[in-house]
Amino acid sequence: MPAPTEFLTYIDAKADIFIKRLADAVAIPSISGDAKHRNDVFAMADWLNAQLRQLGVDTQLVDLGRHKMDGEDLPLPPAILGRIGSDSSKKTVLIYGHFDVQPANKSDGWDTDPFTLVVDEKTGRLIGRGSSDDKGPILGWLNVLQYHHESKLPLPVNLVFCFEGMEESGSEGLDDLVRRESKKGGCFEGVDCVCISDNYWLNTRTPALTYGLRGLSYYKVTISGPARDLHSGVFGRTVHEPMTDLISLLSTLVSPQGDILIKGVDDMVPRADEEEKAIYAGLDYSIADVEESAGASIALSADKVSVLMGRMREPSLSIHGIEGAFSGAGAKTVIPAKVSGKFSIRLVPPQTPEAIDPLVIDHLEKAFAKLGSKNKLSVENLHGGKPWVADHRHWNFEAAKKATKAVYKQDPDLTREGGSIPVTLTFAESLGVNVLLLPMGRGDDGAHSTNEKLDRSNFIEGSKLLGTYLYELADIAKN
């Protein structure tokens, strides 16, 4: 059944109020990866918890324990568990989101203060850190709740909420919580399906539903030798230099064409058949879209299908940076005593971090041995997550397809995404139910970048989409 017309007009009428609430959320710099902002993440949890309770949700803040970060022992932000509705004749939907954000400073290249939501009236963009990832989508659910709370109308389904504050830092503590609450008597008992809004359209034109995510293995490889930094004029060509060794090692990982050079990694993944290739061929996306998003004409190929498969269904290896090396202005002639390179591999089924680790370590150790260096090598896996793929023919997806067509007047693209949300697989495995990724934002939102934005139309129409999806689920339940 379609969402009530009154719901749709209500969302339009309250748009400015909803944007003000988003501004309040963005103003809290809930950066989970910075110890200095840990209190802000707690403040964000308290703010969101209060909002939910005002809208009739029965909530609890769950202590997830402590962890070490940047040499400090810190309390983990609490998870918010909530529930509204317990009608056994209705579907029960678990909603997941995260209220922490990536670091942001104006000096990074932002045009505005990242933690002051700026409404660009000309473009309709709502600019601020967390606007799209993931505070805007979370508040989309609050917008739906507010309509039903103020109109005193029951929701068409029962809702269970799980919101966390460490997603941008590996979701520490969350997997254990999900497994515990999925057992008999737990908060997630009786959940029929899961909906996550923490991803994006493939482009700026076509709404999407996502049925797959790549996993992640993130590595730190460290080379150390001298007891201290050395002067290159005194020690150059007299000692084994850590930086030279590290550059040599990093160059053995991936080719300029993106081929992973670690033996066995690509071989784990079965090749795509013609039916699967047809899905990528049919997506509303082009090489021009890839290059527009990248800001330069640098796509690996002119073949749309191979490029899209490279983003969605094949593993990739990216080198991210080097610690301990001189990177300032001028011409410092130092030989660093210790340097670390960081790289990650995006995983696809059937790959797992546990299966990839031995291949990576063996490759690096053998490559280092060939250098004949007297320096020392260490390899760490900093964090990882398994890939996930769902059945896009499931009734959960069918409801989302109908809702998308009702709100946006077009069918959604069915996508697998290159990014990672490890808890997606945890929900699927722990609950044994279908998980849907239902994005609110567009492909150009710049979620982890400068000037992150959420388009006003996507925030408002996206709120309608979330509510309409719930009504379509209820309709499926009746049939």
C-alpha cells in the first residue's frame, strides 16, 4: 500500500524544521577516531537518544566497554538500542545507522566550517560533516517517526533501532553486541529484516538499492633500521635506508593498471558470467561519471563493465600513505630511522581477512628477503571486515523497489558497492535475515572528503522514501 498522502505533504511542510535538526546534529563534532573528541561522540549519543525518546521510542544506552587509541585507554561510546511497536501481526524491521563522523578541519580545504551546516540556497546543498554520512539518513528516520508521533498514527511495522558511535573507527564493540542481542530474549529477537541507510546512489540521477559490499583488510608495514634519523650527506650509500626498502616493497603490491600482484588474492574470486555482466552493463553509469567523480580523465579502461566490476565485485589494493617520512616544505635531507606504509585490500566473496592475511604476510616477507637489507620488517593488520552479498529478489528489496518507484517515479539501480560496512554481514549472519542498503545521498556527496554535502531534495525525498518503504513492507506482510 502506498504511504498516506498526509505523510508526504507533512514531510514537505516540515522541511525547514528537519534541516534545522540536521544542523543541530552536524554541530556536534562526533569524531570517533580522535581521542580529543571522544566526549563529543558521547554528547551525540545523548542528543540522539533524547530525540528518539521524545518521538515515542523506548531506548537504552548500552555500554560497550573500553579500548586503546592513540596510546590512551578510552571508554567506547554507547550504542543506542530502541524499539517502537510490538504488534505480532506486523513485520519487525531493524534500522541501523551511526552517529560518529570522519575528522574534518577547515584547513583541510573546506570552503566553510565543517561543523556548521551551510544551506546553499542556489544549489540546494546542505554542506557539513556528517550531513550525508550518516547523520542525515538517521534523521530521515526521525522525520518518519515525528509524523506518526504528531498524527498519533501507529507505524505500519514494528521498528527496532541500533545506532552506534564507532563506525568510522571499525565499529569496535558492536559485533559482540549484535550477536548477544540476536539470541533468544535479546533486543533483536523476532526481527524480520534489516535496513541500513549508510551508502549512496551510484550517480547523481538514479536512486539505487545496494545488495553487496566489499570487505576490508587494512595493513601497516614498518621498516626500521638506524637508532635515529640520519644525515644523508654523512650516511647516504653507507647504510641500508628504511625508506628505500619501504618504497621497494610497496611497488610489489599492485600494478599501475590495478592488478593485485600478491599471489593468490585475485585467484580466490570466480569470474563473472554473462548474466552478471549484464547487470553492470545496464546500470545508469558511464566512464564519464567515473572521471567526473574523480575530477580527472584517469579511468583504468574505457570499458564500462570492467570498470564497474573493478569497483563492485572484484578486489582492489590501494596504497594510502607513509608515516615517519619528511613531508613538510623545503628540502630536508634526512634519512628516516623508521617508516611505515599503509595499504588496504577491498575484499569480495569468498575472500575474508583471515584468508588474505597469510598471503599478504608471505608476499611481504619474501619480497623483503630479496632486498638483502639489514633493516627489520614488521607487518600489522590494523583492522578488517568481511564482504557481504544479499538476495536482491527478496521481499525486503521488493518493498524498497516499489517505494523507490513511488517516490522517485523510476526504478532503482541495483548495485554492489566498493565501500565496507562490516556490521552488515554481522547482522545477516547473526539474525539470519535479509539486509537491505537503502541509500539517501547521491554519488557526489563526498562523504569522507572536504565539503561533504547532502542535497536538500535527497534529504526530504529520502525521508519520504524511508517512510514509504515501511508502508510497502506492511503491504507485503498482508499479502
